Amino acid sequence: MRAPGLRLQLLLLLGGLLGISFLLLHLALATFTKVTLQRVDERQARALAQLLGAYAAEAAQYQPLPQVMRNLEQRAAASGLIAARATVDEPPQSLEFGNSEDLSLASWASKAQIENPFRRHAGSSQVLGVELPLPAGSLLLVLDAEQSSARGSTLIHSFRLYASLIAGSLLVVMYLALTRLIVRPLDDLEEAAHGVTLGSRQLRVPVTRVRELRELGSSLQRMTDSLLAKEDSLQKQIQRVEQTTRELGKAQRELARSERLASVGRLAAGLAHEIGNPIAALIGLADLVLDGGLSADEQRDFIKRMRGEIERVNRTLRDLLQFARPARESETPSPPGDVEAAIHDTTALVMHQSALRDIELSLDVHPGLPRVTLASEQLTQVVLNLLLNAADALQGHSGAQVTVRARRNDGNVQIEVQDNGPGVPSAMAEQIFEPFFTTKEVGKGTGLGLSVCQSLVAAAGGSLSLDTTQGAGARFIVHLPVAEETEG
């Protein structure tokens, strides 16, 4: 339910205050008028009773009592006399006219010596009973004590009418004043503010003669200008952050490529001897063929051996070049990586590494693993870096073993590279992922391998960590989210 507006709330409040004020004033005026008119009517009734009593006492000296009562009855309507009773002792007689009930009450009050006895009729009228002496008797008069009540009722009704007119006029005037001075400027201000929310770059403050609304408009103007200025500054900062992000992304790709080339260099150093042996065999076999004197079968056998050695060298170089080739930059996301294929490709790369000849390399890869969010090239780079680090740690270590495991773990694919070497000292466990941190001799490592790998994995929504609970050796764990399957 929509809340009432400011104008309606003020009008309701003003109407309530006026209603309460006029009600209290009406009660006070009605009470004051009633009491005042009662006193006036009482004084008038007393004065009239004195006059009528004096007239009756004087007339009774010269006229018979019945004639006096007839004269009083004739003057009753004009004088406000309701009833009268005359009683004489000699000869004993009693004459009366009017309402006998009023006469009985007045007589009782007189005998009980109650001053100014009043009685209220069903019509809420009041009467005054007065007993006056007569020669050889008494005269009981009952007069109307509310002759001015009609005028009082008219006055109260007039007050109600005028009060209603005044209250209505005040409410109308207040409605117009609130509309012109407060509500309309507030509506204009609200419309201007709404325009700013829709994209307007300027708040048009309405002109008003109300000081508080002018100050409110000025405050809103300053606040809007400040917010717009901050918005412009924020937009510029966002643009700078976006530019910096793009530059950082580019730098990260260059760093990853540099580390990839560094890994290639390490591979090449180990493969030089392995490639040199086939080349030396090729040269020797070629010399034998060139010297001649071989049978056709021997010559064919030598050529097959030469082809095998050439294919061996070609395969090794092709795998090495494939790994060293920079990834293509594209706006479309890289395809999901195949964990099983990446592990086997990586082991194919390092199988000729001289440092791994004396190391027992075992694979425990669960078949049918889902694809992950890290691209295959980057996945191969991560696994290769972990294998080369394990090989470096196991140099000169007897019974060296490296195990690569891969299995599904809830919604992730978990890859583990574990060795039985000396492990990572606890003091260095928190530093090995920092850029340029290395324990190798100068010129044998950049200190960026683990840092780059961790950045690649984190960018794919995964994590790369060192299992510090491992007893002997080092155990690196990679968690990668399973890629969402896309419909073909």
C-alpha cells in the first residue's frame, strides 16, 4: 500500500488540530453561554416574580381574589408565568391555574425552605418557583427560567456553522499553499533528480521562494555535481585499470612463454647427447654405405637403420618444437585440456632427458578423465615444469622415483607429481611460489617456473599447492575444475 503524501499528511494533521481546537472551544462556549443565560433568566424571573407578587398583593386590597387570579392568568403568556396558586385564610379558599405538578413542586420546595428550586422537564426546560405573601394569605408563582435558551441555542448553532466554514477555508488555503510552496517544488526537484538517474548530466533545480527548499536544492545540486565528477573520475580509473589489466595479461603471456622457452632450453641441454648419438650412428652408417662393398641386403638394412635413427631425431625435435611454439592469442577461450593426453605427451618429452635416466618414472592415470578448464599447451607446461623440478631434486639420489597420478576428485581433476627426494624445507615452503625464488645455482634456473604455473592454474579457476603433510620427498597437487560440456 502506497504511503500518503506530504500534503495529505499535513492536511490530516491540520484538520485534526482544528477539529480538536473547535471542539474544545465549542464546549467552553456552550458551557459559558448556558451558565450565563441561566443566571440572566433567573434574575429576570426573580424580578418578574417580585413585580407580579407586588401587583397581586396591591390588587387583592381592592379586588376579589378570583379577579386578581384572572388578571394574572391573562398576563401569564406575556410575562413568562407558567402557573400560580393563591391561598387566603378568611374566608378559607385556594385558587390556581397552570400545571398542578409545577405548583406542587414549588410548594414543596417552599415548605422545605429550598431557595430557588429548579426542576427540569422532559424538554430540558427549567422553572423557578417563588412564594410571596398576600394580605391574609400567600401567592405561589411558577415562572419560566429559560426564556433566553432559544437565543443560546441559536448562538451555538451559528458558532458551529461559522467554525465549519472557517475550518474548511483554512484547509483549502493550506492545500493551495502546500501545493504551491512545498509539494510542487518537491515534485519538480524529484523529476529533476529522476532525470539525472536516467542519464542527464545536469540537475535543474526548480526556483522556489521557500528558503529550506532552496537550500535543499542547492545541496542536491552540489551533491549531484560531486557524484558526476566522481563518476567521471571512476570511469577514467576503470579505463586505466582495464588498460593495466590488458598489459598485465600480455606480460603474463610473455612470462609464460619465456618460462616455456627456459624449459625448452633445459630439455635441449639434456637432449643434446641423446640426439648426438643417433647423428653419430647416421654418420657411421652413411660412411659404410658410401664405402661400398656391401651386399644389397646389408645396404638395405643400413638404410632402414638410418631411417629409424632419423625418425627418432625427427620425433624428438617435433615434440620439442610443438611444446616451444607460442600459443595463439584469440578472443575466443582456449579449448578444454585433456589431462591424460597432456601427461603422456609430457613423459614423451622427458623420456630422453639424461637427468631422468636413473629415475623410475611411473604413471597412475585413471582412464576416461573429463577435460579441464586449462588448455592442453598450458597443462603440458605445468606437468613438465613439475617433472623437471622433481628430476633436479633427485640428482645424485639413489633409488629415485617420480610418480604422476591423475584422478577425478568430486567436481575437479586432481593431478599429483610426487618424488622421494629430500623434499622442500619448511622454511621455504611458503616461498617456492614467489617469482624469482630459486635454490638452484645462478644460470640454472629463472625462479619463475612454479610462479608461472600457479598463475596459469589460478587463471583457469584451479589451484597449485605443495602438500606440507608429506613426510619424505615433495608432493605437488594440482586441482583443475572440470570443463563444461558444450553441445556440438
